[in-house]
Amino acid sequence: MEDSDFSGLSGLLSGFSVYTLILAVLFGLVGFAAFRYGRKNSEPRPLILGIALMAYGYFVSNAWVSLAIGALLTLLIFFPL
């Protein structure tokens, strides 16, 4: 295969590191579980936070910021203010 076959993929992922992608997948799974729990039990808090956990990874390209946001949203699921 030539390098030009994957040129669109490298441009698409150029701002993200491997660690950022791994964190996005990890917190996306936590968010999906929270979303399903909130939908099943008709609880809006885990439902909204689950959507936020699944979505924020598309907008954050720094691994440390991604870790901080994901940890904060996950803590908010289990320890409400």
C-alpha cells in the first residue's frame, strides 16, 4: 500500500495523540454505561453526564485536559454536589 492511501486519516487525527484517543474510548464507555443506567431508571443526572462523557472526547485534543474533564464528569456521576 502507498502512503497516499492513508493521507486523509492522518489529517483527521492530526491533533490527537494515542493517549487522548485511549482516554476518549475509556471515558466514552463509562459514559455509555451511565447513559444506559439513567435511561433505564429515568434519572436525568446520569443520563446527561453520560452524554457529556461520550461527547467531550471529540472536542479535546490534550491528554491531560481530557483526563481532568473525564475524571471530573465521572466523579459527578457518583458524588453529586
